[in-house]
Amino acid sequence: MFGFAGEIASGKGTGTGFLKEWYPGTPSVRFSDSLREYLAWFNNVKAAGIFGALDFEGTKQYLTKGLYNIFPTDVLDRSSAPQFAGFTAWVQNGWLSYQSEVKADRTNLQGLSTALRAIFAENILEQTVITRIRSAETESPLAIIEGIRRVVDIGTLLATQEFRLVYVEIDPVVAHQRMVKRNENVGDAEMSFERFMELRNAEAEQQIRLLKPHAHLVIDNSGPLEVFEGALRAKAAEWAVS
């Protein structure tokens, strides 16, 4: 298993694209996939007006149902009623107070990630991606985990022989230019460099930098794409047969 980590717009997705090109059929899972799925589910339920007809207990049951549809049951089964109530209160005080849909922007995705980890388990997202990777049907010798953000995210993975962490670093000016051009998340295309640096220096991004000492490979992606491609290709070929 390959894991990609790095700050905003460093090139993690580019690395994934290369591996999928070189090893067709390689499955990939992002830490944010489950967050986006839960947010989309929530917006659909909210748009249908269902939450407006529910009291706190009914809202808790509905939110819990959504959690079980997306996140590993073993983590949720170990959770208590007060934890589910705490998550419901977090949603009511935040997302349910919005007049419109909750946008899938970096702020809301990071907020959901923080809430899930604080309320349920620090490794809930790690267990989610492990479950999805291991259930994937493929003949590729590789599998990819994208968007690793904290050391605690990969505590289980780092203890295995099958996992390799690739840390991608990049000059912030180059990263901002590429992010605006890519426009992956809502608001990226209009984001100023000042706002970009605020996000880059946020607590969540600072945690990402702590992953670098744990990396099996560090690549600087500030220069020509061919340099990044060459460094990754060499290691991928080595690790694919190890």
C-alpha cells in the first residue's frame, strides 16, 4: 500500500495518477472520501426537509444511520449513546443552522474530520480507508491511500510491512498557483494567496508536516513534473516487487 501525504496542492493526486497509469486497476481511497460522502448524504436529507420534522432523538437516529452507511461498524459499535448525542449536538449547532446546503469546502470537511475524531475515535478515518482498500477487488500489486493528514491517521498502517509513505513537499507559491488552476474544492479558483497561507498554517496543515520524518520517500514537487515522475517511478518499481 502506498500512502501519499503533503500540504495543500503539493501533488498528492498527481502521484496517484502516475501510479494508476503505470499499474492499471490500482485502487485508491482518499481520507476525505468518506467525509464528502457523509456531507452529500446530509445535504440530500436536509434538502428533503426531513430534519425539520424531527426532534433531537429523531435527528440523532437519522444521523447515526448515515454514519453506519459510510464509516466502519466496528468503530461505531464501540461508541456510546452520549457520543452519538454529542455528534448530533455538533451538527445541530453547525450544519443545521445553515440556511442553504453545507458546501464541500475545506473548512467544512476539516470541521467534520475534527468532530468525528474528537467524538468517536482518533483512528476512525484510518479504519475507514483500510476497510475500503482491503475490500477492493483488483489484480494490481498496489493500492493507494491519499490525503493522510496526521501521524495518528496511520498508526496501524505504519506498523505493517506492506505500507509505504510518500511525502510530497512544494514551494507555497507554486502550490497556490496549481491549486487555483485545479479548482478541486469550492472556492479554490478565487482563493487569494493570503487566504491560502492562512489555510496552510492552520493546525491541521501543521500536523501534516509531522508526517515527513515517518516517510519512506520524500519528493520535492516544486520543479518540473518530470523530476517528480522519475523519483516516484523508481521507488514504485522497487516497492511493487518487495
